[in-house]
Amino acid sequence: MISVILLTYNSLRVVPNCLASLERCSSSGDLEVIVADNGSTDGTLEWLKDYQVSAAADVFAAFRLLPLAENRGFAYGNNRAMEESNGDFILLLNPDTVVGERAIEVCLARLKENPGIGAIGCRLELPSGVIDKACRRSLPTLWNSFSRLTRLSFLFPESRLFSSYNLTYLDEFGSYEVECICGAFMMVPKQVYRIVGGLDEDYFMYGEDVDWCRRIIECNFKVWYEGNATTVHLKGGNGGKSTIRSRLSFYGSMWRYVVKAGIKLI
């Protein structure tokens, strides 16, 4: 069984489409869906309660709601849900995604074939049809951060030297080892979760997926990108970087990563 972890926060406009896409997956009957809600005030939790009664039991192996009294961040909410999970595999999934029909099955098959893989993510596609560059990355270093901030990576997207962070010189439809994938769609074997532990709750929002990938690698597991399957990432379903507060949280998380993990020169 696969435990799909959804963390919602004022996600009413996106979570119905996300759940509908999970219903269409051929493995829907083998999914345990756990939705942790971070204290939504837009009717998300009420909608989920109605969905639980009217539809979920007929589609998924299990469906559970985990209402949280307050919003203590992305890592905190996901960790509480992962602690309740019963599956052999865990899929962290953002509510602002529309899961590709084969995405879960393809990633699961890759994990089963390669026990050395500790985390796998599929190709994420923005509504415009272009790849979400965050779905396959290198861990931050001073050099790749400099190349990105100075836009050298945008000027030379085919260059290994300048585009090492977002790996834009690699085939986006390929399948290969990377250093970092996106928490919007990240599948992890339960045994890896037990070894590595959950997300670092020092991160409120942003950076926790990068940190988790680093820790997975440090435990001698691979991080894998599976471009043979695609999921649409709408972005912004749980906030996004559109507000000053969100931007401050993003840069604060990046600084926290530098302090906690250290950052290499190259």
C-alpha cells in the first residue's frame, strides 16, 4: 500500500482536482490517503469531511483526515501525517497538483526495481506546459547559487558549468540520479523514512525538501528523477511566493539550510 500525504492550508480551490486525479490512478484502490489540514479558514476542511463521507471510501483503500489546530508549517504537518501512515511507501503530494495517470505506478516500479533509491520524483509540469525546474536539482553550492542569482544559468541553459543547479542540460524526459527533487511529488520507501527520519521542523516553509534529500543521500541512498511520468504542478495551492511573508520565509529557509547543512564552494 502507498500512503499519500496531502497537507492542506486554505486549499479549497485546488484540492478537489488533486483528489480527482488520484481517483483516476490505476492504483487508487491501493492508496491510503491521509490529509493533514493546517487550520484552514476557507472551507477546505469542511469540504474534505463531505468528500470523506460521499466518495473516498468507494475509491481508496483508506482515507483519513488529520485536522491540526494551528499552522506550524509544511514539515510539521507532513510529519504528523507520516507518523500515522501504514503504507510500505510514502508519497508526499501537494494539493496543487494534478497527478498524471501513470505517475505513481511508474515511480513505484522504479523504487521496487532499485532498492538503493531513497526518494523519487516525477517530471513536474507547469500549467503552461513547460517543466517546473524545481523537480530535478542539485543541492545548493556557492557556485550554482551564484550562477542562478546572476542569471548565468538562464543565459546558458545547456552549460554544465553554469546550469548545474536546475540541470537544464539534461533530458527532461529522461530517468537518472540527481541530488534533489521537489516535495510537491516525492515518493519514499517507508524503510528509508524510518532510517532518515521525517522532515526537519526547523523549516516552516521551503527548503525542507532540499534538506531531506541531503539527509537521504548522507544515509547512502540515491535520489532519483523519473521523467517518464508527468504530474501538473499548479503552484501556489498552499501559499506560494506571492506575498512578502512567503518570500521572507523562502530566503530565511535558504539561509537556515546554509547554516544547518553547510554549503560547498563548488
